[in-house]
Amino acid sequence: MASNSDKDRNKTEDSTVQSAKPESALETARRQLHHAADHLSIDQHIVERLKHPKKVHEVTVPVERDDGTVEVFTGYRAQHDSVRGPYKGGLRYHPEVTRDECVGLGMWMTWKCALMDLPFGGAKGGVAVNPKDLSSAEKERLTRRFAQEIRNVIGPNKDIPAPDMGTDPQTMAWLMDAYSMQEGETTPGVVTGKPPVVGGSKGREEAPGRSVAIITQLVCEYYDRQLEETTIAIQGYGSVGANAARLLDEWGATVVGISDVNGAMYDPEGIDTASVPSHDEEPEAVTDYADTLISNEELLTLDVDVLIPAALGNVITEENAEAIAADLVVEGANGPTTSAADSILTDRDVAVIPDILANAGGVTVSYFEWLQDINRRAWSLERVNDELETEMQAAWRDVQAEFESRDVTWRDAAYIVALSRIAEAHRARGLWP
Ligand code: NAD
């Protein structure tokens, strides 16, 4: 199983060239680009442009530690493509942040925003630092200095960061404050994922799990499966997994397995998901509440209708793909299925609904947050959830149309929708000069 640091990087080799070493985010993004381009007639120069980021900013971030010494970190902001609107994407604090990782993940964001038809392009950034080694005050100084270093290239109409690994709503509040102080005006729209009291959106935190639940419901409907007669296993009981589990439970499905890093809880009669604390409520507590314990590996191969990997990347691999018993896999985590496993599941007629669709609720509600900030008007939770449902249904219909008309996998259909929009926008705007 992949380590936590593999989160978001994900996936292995192209099905034709399989290797044990996981692909980098950049290799995955480029492979998906070529794969989708093969189905479309796109001008080759547009594909060539999309293979590369528009700009990558690398900055030095000196930070005074609590003991008075100064440490120097490296920060990045990779901006991939802005043909459809300002750049959008997370900022992570993680020791393994690199230029190439930011470029690759920024490309993923371009595809995800286009698939959701949001008026944004893709970006990603971060600082190569272990946030666990920093006190809160050090993290604040790091964030404010990083904000200052990238201030000229971000902004509500340029590039809008959001939380990612190692960063949270508080980080976004510091970033927004630092930016606003320098601009001389309060500018909430410069970041999303802020606390609601400074312009964050209601429902943002639950949104990726909610979109996973909505897409699971839609895919069940598509395959004529009643949610009331559907059994589900979910790996990971954090923001994505627990929110998806509780909604699906509420909507009538039977959640028979949930897990965290310590192991999995199994109850064929159905788990009362509200009674098990999520990662946020009580970290890594799932197994403390379980009568029947199984391993995470056993959870993945449970005989259920739907499997939702919602913990980390590269968990469905060549080794276990044959043993996956679910008919449907809905990707809650980023990149939980390696490319080799994807081919095996396709051959076995297991439908895999890709991450860029299923967990896109996060960036979609970030878009709502940006709209609320620009308009200086907060939406009710009900409005956020209603509009999220509408956007998810629209994206689902677009992907379904490509899936049916081209006879491709759900993953390819999603990338085809995304790339056609981006390519069409490039064609319409043209190349200047
Ligand atoms: P989280 O930290 O809130 O929860 C992660 C959960 O996974 C925890 O229950 C943890 O115990 C469990 N876990 C960790 N290692 C595990 C292992 N080896 N085996 C089994 N379980 C393990 O994280 P999250 O925000 O829910 O994110 C989960 C995934 O979803 C990641 O891939 C993330 O990139 C992706 N994602 C998150 C968001 C978001 O906004 N939260 C949006 C899109 C995608």
C-alpha cells in the first residue's frame, strides 16, 4: 500500500508499459492528456502547449524559528493553463513538494476545473517543509512570507490558492490577511477554503465527500441499482470518506465497511456511520468502535456493490485488482487506482468513476466561495448544497454522453469532456501574436 506521502501523486504506468514504480503526477497528467487527445481532433500545437505549464514561480522563503535562528525554505507556484479563467489549485506544505509535482498536480487541476465547467485553469504550489516540525507561530510566519513572495502572481482574477496537504483554513486566513495588508484592501477572493467568518463558504469542508455521494447515487441509478439495495465499503474515514459514508447511509444505502489507517470495521447488517467519529472528530478511532475487525486489504476486496477508496493513492493495484469484488468503484481519493489496475478492472467490466469527477465537489464549492467573496454576499448551506448537486448532475450528464457515444471508459469520457473544452477555448482565443 502507498504511504501517506503518496497521497495525490498516484497512479502507475500506462497500460502498455507497466512498471512497479508509480508514475509521477506530471507523467500521469501528460499520459491522460495524450490519451484523451487520441479521441479528439485537436490541433497538435494546442496539445503541445498543454504538455507544459504556462509559468512556474520558485521562491526562497526565509523564516525565523522560535529559537531565533533563520531557516530557508523553497516555495513554488506552478500555473498550468488559464485559457478558461484564473488559475486555481491548492498550496501544500510537505517535505516532498517539488517543482515537477506542482506542475503535474496543476495540470490535474486544469482537467478537473474544465470537467466541472468552472471558469478556472489549473495551478498548484507549496513549500518543501514538514509542517509538523513548525510551531503555529512559525507556520504563520512561513505563510505570510510565502504570500509576500508570490503576491504579484496571485489574486482573485489571477490565481486563487486553496488548502491542500499540510495547510488548512487557518493557513488560508493568514495568506488572505498578508495579501490584503499589502494591497491595502480586504481581498477575500484571493484564496478559498477560508474560515466562514472571513469569507469562507458554508459546506466547503464537506463538499468533496458530498460530491462522492452524489456521483455514487447517480452511477447506481445509471446501472439500475436502488440505493436501498446497495452495499458499500469505504476506505478512509476522513473528510472525504466519512462525509460520503454518512450521506449514503442517510440516503438508504448499507455501508458495511469503513476504515482508517489502523484497520477496517465490518458489519454486514450495516454500520451506523453517524456513531463512528470521523478523522476530524477523533483521529484514527474507527477500529475502537468495531465489533468485527478486518484489514484494509480485506476491506478493498469485500463482496459489496460499490467500493469507494477515499484515503490515499495507489491502493488498487495489479496485485489486488483481480480480487476486487465490487461492480462499481467510485474514486474518492486522488488516484487510488493504478493504471495497470485500471486496465484489469476494465477487462473485468468493473466500472471505475474517476477522481476528477467524483471528488470535484471541493473545487466546485471553492468556486462558489470565490463568487460569494466577489459579490460580498454569503450563501446559505442549503443553496451551496443545491447548487453543488446541480453542478455534479451537469458534469455527470456530460461524461455519460461521451461514455455512451464513444464507447470508452468512464475515466476516458471524463478526460475527453475536459480536454475538448480546453482545446475549444484555445482554438477560439487563438495564438497571439
Ligand atoms: P483526511 O486526512 O481527512 O482522512 C484520511 C483518512 O484516510 C483517515 O481516516 C486516515 O486514517 C485514512 N488513512 C490514512 N492512511 C491510510 C491507509 N494507509 N490505509 C487506510 N486508511 C488510511 O483526508 P481527506 O481530506 O479525506 O482526503 C482523502 C483523499 O481524498 C486524499 O487522496 C485527498 O487528496 C483526496 N481529496 C481530498 C479533498 C479534500 O478537500 N479533503 C478533495 C479532493 C480529494
